[in-house]
Amino acid sequence: MKRTILAALCAVLLLSGCSSEPSVEERRAEACELFASVTPGSLELQEATSTLADASAPSEDRADALHFTMQFRSGAFERGPYDCNEPADQKWFEEHFGRFDE
């Protein structure tokens, strides 16, 4: 009798979708939280540094990257926290956390 009840309970849990895997929404929410904790401007700085290190990058791009780097290092660059729901930050979010297609 106990085995029958246990088997029935397990079947109900499996059928109800009870799972230890987080849902897409939960994973995206966790990624958004991590994304918001990244130091503002650090992703742009990383891109600027890559541009400066690329000898084949156009000189205009390298000049823009150097200008950004100087602004960031001097504290003149200001921005709020990264936001996964902000269209301007979508590129950074997808690049570092992937897409969460629901």
C-alpha cells in the first residue's frame, strides 16, 4: 500500500512539472540580477581595450576607443547600472548571458 501511494505521488509530481531545473524566467531573472551587478561602463571599456589592441582596427575606431578609455579612467564617463530590459544594453546582455527565448 505504501509503495502504491509513493508511486502515485511520484507520478503526480512528474506530471505536474515539478522539477529541480529552474524555468527560463527564473534563469533570465538571475542573469538580469548578475548583469545589473557588473560595474557600469566595464563592458564598454572591455570593447574599447579590444579595439586598441587590434592593429588592423581603423584609426577612427582606435581614436574613439582611446577617448572612451580616458573618459572612463578619469571618471568623466557616467552611466547607470546595466539593465537587461533596456534596449541599449541588450547587446551586452545577449553577448555575456545569451538569449532567453521564451
